Amino acid sequence: MLGDQLDRHNPVLGEPGDPGVTVLLAEVERESRHVASHVQRTVMFLSAMRHHAAWLIDRGYRVRYVSLDDRDNTQSFGGEVRRAVESTGARLVRLTRPGEWRVLREIEAACREADVELDVVEDPHFLVTPHEFSAWATGRKELVMEHFYRWQRRRLGVLMEPDGSPTGGEWNFDKDNREPFDRAGPGLIAPPAWEPADEITRAVDRMVRAQLPDLPGRPRGPGWPVTREGALRALGAFVRDRLATFGTHQDAMWRGEAFLSHSLLSAALNLKLLDPRECVRAAEDACRSGRVPINAAEGFIRQIIGWREFIRGVYWHVGESYGERNALEARGTLPEFFWTGQTDMNCLKACVNEVLDHAFGHHIQRLMVTGNFALLAGISPRAVSDWYLGMYVDGVDWVTLPNTLGMALHADGGVVGTKPYAASGKYIERMSNYCQGCRYTPSERTGPRACPITTLYWDFLLRHRERFRGNRRMSMILANVDRMAEAERVQITVSARTLRDRLGVSEHS
């Protein structure tokens, strides 16, 4: 059982007390080092695993638990599978489908080497199996999330009326979910229901600091749920206290407010401490009872049954070569400030430091600040995807890779998004207060006060205008590029090259 499979109904479990079944959970160093893993992410995963192992043992399951500091630990999943097979004499390894191609291949290889049968079963946590998604996707010219989402709503009967129409008369209320805050900001927002550290979490924290002292990020985070009970409390608090204010401003950003009205449930969902069905049911019940508006409930539900399932479907449907795609030929290195937070760009300083502090950033920060910068600067998709996988507390490859490489960086050539999500500094100015007091001016393309995001945005369009010439969603903005005087184009290109050199993006597309 992997660290992101802590479902109490995991199909590998069988019946409690069965002497023929041993449940293997292993803490292995490789999983914190194959990409640089935030210290809070590592502590959360290992604490959740230990809490789950204790729950299993209390219910009579035979558990083989390998701790990170076990002197016999091979520090890899493959090594621990081989060691467990040899120790127990097992004839069969049963595995719920992992969240990463790499892990699946590693365990397949280990079972071949151990000459033992491997049975990979589908993960019932998800609402759509990879086979079902591929059946839906086959024959379609484009994989459009909105089409998938409506299919999901109909088949699951979520926010649907008896006559087959969507609740509220619309399928999607996204247009009502894009408002920035006014000058007064978000106001008072109920705090999340964090899970206080118990002795298990404190012991894990001490061990990780001793065993893996060089992990990135800042320790002692806010208290992410590591138990089923803590995750349920977090879900209840969100629906009761913050879901009503989530919808309208879900794309807004505000300096010093890392969490706003976001659910903060993605980590608990990805660990399988929560079931997506109960999250959807809680939001739908709150909407139908009049406690929250339709745009808030629909926006939250769309993220779960729409985007979350769509992204996972793409991951398995496209195949394991997906991670090597680089449609825009971006080869720049990841700037040092992604690890230190030290930059004079207020937007990136705010967003990166929140990741370092909390191992968290909400979806617009990921897409339109850190992701947008990486897209415009031409940073290697693999470098960016690995940073997202390791530095966010909810990072699992099936979700971070398509979201980063596909949606944020458009490196998959349009599988996830039909156009690149590129924006100038004006978007950030409109949706946040990051630009207040910044040394740069979002409206300026070149010159000493030019916003780096704006400079890189226009340079991005200049570099790729022929590539996107046939994209109808890009036609209006490319017309503005075509109207530019040649001297201004040259000035933007030179300014962008100088900027990349200063930021440490040593190579670029």
C-alpha cells in the first residue's frame, strides 16, 4: 500500500485477521529524492502512513511497516517488495494502481526479479477508470474538459434536475467565479481546521530532519490532515465556514493571505483520506439547502468530478512518454529564487514564499503566477513539473504533470488546453494586490520599470507567433503583435534576453 493510497476500503486489504495477507507499507528515501520533496510534504506523507498503519493494526490486519530509519531499509519500493516477498514467502503481490508510471514500472520489475505474480487492481477512489476515460476520449479531435465534465454530471447525477437539466439552468458558473477583491481585500475569513501535531507527527518530523536534513522548504507547516478523522473535520469546516465565499473570488489573490476561502482538501483527497463522493455530496447538499450559492458549489464540484478526473484520465490515456513532451522547445533552467523566494518581483516573491512556508499555493497562483512565469521565460517543462511535484503538499505525478506540463506550460501541444495560458503583468495587477509597492510597472513592456512578466509575455508572443498563427483563440492578441513597429519588437526581444540572463534562465526556447 503506497503512501497516497490510505483508503480504509483499499481493495488490496482483504479481511482483517487473514493470516495469509500481509500489508506492506514502506517509507523510502527515493520518494523524497527522485524529485526534491518539500520537508512538509515528506512529513505529511510519512505521518499519514504511520497513522494508517496503526489503524490497520488495531483492526487486526497483519502489517509489515518499514520506517525510513530502519537499518535494513533498501530505500526503494522495488527493494522493499523484493525483501518482503523473500521474508514472507508470498506468492502474489496485489497493488492498487499507483499514481505514477515510474512507481508502477519499478514494482513490476521487482516482482519479475522476485519471480512472483503481480495483480494490479483499479483504484475505486476515482470516479472514472483509465479504461473508461480512454473509451470516452477515443475518436475525439480534442479532449475538452467541459465536454467531459457534462458527461460526468449526467452519469453521476450531480447537480442535475429530474428533467435532465443542470441545477441553476447552467452547466458552468465559471464566469461568476473570476472577481478580484476590492481595495479592502478579502476581509475576515474563517480559518481552516488544521490537524494539531500529535506524537506520531512529531516523531516523524524529528526523523525526517535527521535522515533528510537537506530537503527544501521550511519546516513546521500549518498542520495538514494526516488522519481520516482530521480530513473529515477539514471537509466539514470548509463546507460550513468557507464554501459560501469560495466561488466568486476563487481566482483572486491577496498578499499575506495564502489560503483565503480555498478548501485545502486536495492533499487529503490525494492521500485518499477523503472520498471525492463525500466531498461532492457535502457541497451539493449545502447548495440545495440554500446554505451556499450555486456558483460556489458548482465551482468546487467541477474541480473534483471535472478537472481532477479529467487530468488523471489524460495522464493514463496519453501514456508514460507524456512527461517528455516539450512542444514549445523550452530549455531554460529553473531560477534559484524558486528555492529561496528571493526576488524583487512582488508576485513571484509572494507566491514562492508561500510555497516554501506552507507547501501550498492555490490554483491561480500555480497557473497564472509561477506557471505563467515559467511558460513565458521558456523554462524546461520537466524542471518545472518536478518542482510542482515535490514542492506542493498535494503533489502526485498523475495530477501535477498534466496540470503543469499541459495546462500551465502548454508543452503537450494542446492535449490539456487549446491555447497557452499566457498573460502579462496586467492580469496579475487586476486579480491581486501584488503589484502595489512593486518596483515594476505592469503596463510597461521595456525600460527600467518594465514588469518582467509583461516583457516576457510580449517576447513569448513574438517568438511563437507563427506557431500559434492558426489558433483561432490567439488571433486577436497576435493581431496586436503584428501591428507593432519593428523597432519595438527588437527592443522587447533584447530586453527579454537580458532579463533571462539576469534571472538565471541560462538557456531558452
